[in-house]
Amino acid sequence: MSTERITSLQNPHVKQLVRLRDRRPRDEAGQFLVEGYREVKRALAAGVKLQELYYGPEWFLGANELALIEEAQTAGAEVLELSKGAFAKVSYRDRPDGLLAVAPQWNRTLADLEKIVSGLAEAAPANRAGKSPFLLVVEAIEKPGNLGTLLRGADAAGVDAVVVCDPVTDIFNPNVVRSSTGVLFSMPVVVAESGEVRGWLRSRGIRAIATTPAAPTLYTEADLRGPLAIIMGSEQYGLSEFWLKESDLLVRIPMAGQADSLNVAMAAIITLFETARQRGREP
């Protein structure tokens, strides 16, 4: 495998990789970073067309990296080697593993979500009803790590798609990719405004179940079967008045200690797995 080797920290490739950590350069370039063996592997498995793949052999943790590099190169990625110092410069991880890719951004809308929901019914056998949609809607999530963990938890619970309303952080933040462990590439993620999403859910008979500490109904006592969207609010303020008023049901997670709320990702995972249990799934 013959590739160009970059050693200078002033190389244009190195400078651009550093710029892609920030949102404006990402959006201007229409690209984002994918760092890590597992994340790159999952991107390729999901059919993401990686544009560039950078590797630093001094940072490799195992023996499988070269095969993954060849796979990316075969799939059309430009492959470039970085010296140990150059890779340390572009990596945003405390412990790099020597792989960093550049991928194109994408934009999924409610039209794409419509196709996903329609596909649930079309995929059912002729003598059986289609699977009811199971969605997670998150509003104004601020921390990339939380958004990535929400994607990871949604994947584990069998959610069909995640809808990000009124986002504060973008889904292509490097820490979203990292904390999702690459689930971003396989979990359909739609970005839209809250009002548009609520209208879409209502028109398709999908109940909106919102979580809030002030709700009278425990989440375990609610009927979480059928077409359903679990609605989660921001870390600091929780759900907006819009979703609290517009949701079909408000539920809460009981708190036995001094804390009056949980981290949004923890609360979502608890609620999603109760939903999965009621729906008879094996997450």
C-alpha cells in the first residue's frame, strides 16, 4: 500500500483537519471528522463514502488497522499517512488509535422519516400488521456527548429513528461521532423544527410521550405501545412549554434521593427500554 506521508504540521491537510473540529468550517466544507477504528469501520459498513483516510501507524492499538485502511481505499477514499507528531496534532482524542477519516455531511428531513415509517409497514409479511413506529425526539440538546449517547441508547433499545429538534449542537460534532460509537452512521437522524415535527407526528397518528419531573403519571404506568415518539428536553431547561402543552401524555421517572432529575441521556435510556419492554422487543 503506497501512500503519501505527511510530516509537517503546516501541511494544508493537517491544517484543514484541525479546522474541521469547529462547526463553521465543517458546514462550509460539507464535511466532518470520523476518528477511531470502530467508528471508521461502522461508517464503511453503513456505506458512507469516506473522502479521505489518514493513518498514523505509531498509534495503532492492534493488528487489524491495515485491512481497514485497504477497505477504505478500495471504497474510494484517498489514503494518506501521518507522522506520529502530525497525527497527534489532528487527533481530538486523548488516546488516539491512529485512524482519522473525513466524510461528507448529509441532510435527512421529515420526508426521509416518512419513508422510514412507511417502510415499517411495507416490510411486514402479508398476513401480519407492520411494526409500529418507535421514535425518539430530542429538543435543543446542548452537549455533543449527550447527543451521541442518546443515539447509542436509541440504537440499543430498537428505536427506528431519532429526530433532533431545534439543535444547539450539530450532529456532525466529533464528540457526537465518538460518543455514539459510530451509531450515527446506522441510526437514521432527522433534524427539524419542533412545530413541524409535532404536526408530522399528529398527522400520522404517532403519540408524543413527553418526560418531565412534574408529570403525575409514572413512566411504568403509561401505555407505551403502538406508534410512539418519546420526547426528551434539553439538559439545563428540560422540555419547552411547546412540547409540554402539545404532547399527548406527560410521564416522569420516580426519584428516591435528593436529586430531582437525571442526565437527559440516562432518562431517555430508562424510558426507551421500558417502552421496548412493553412493546415485547428484545433490545
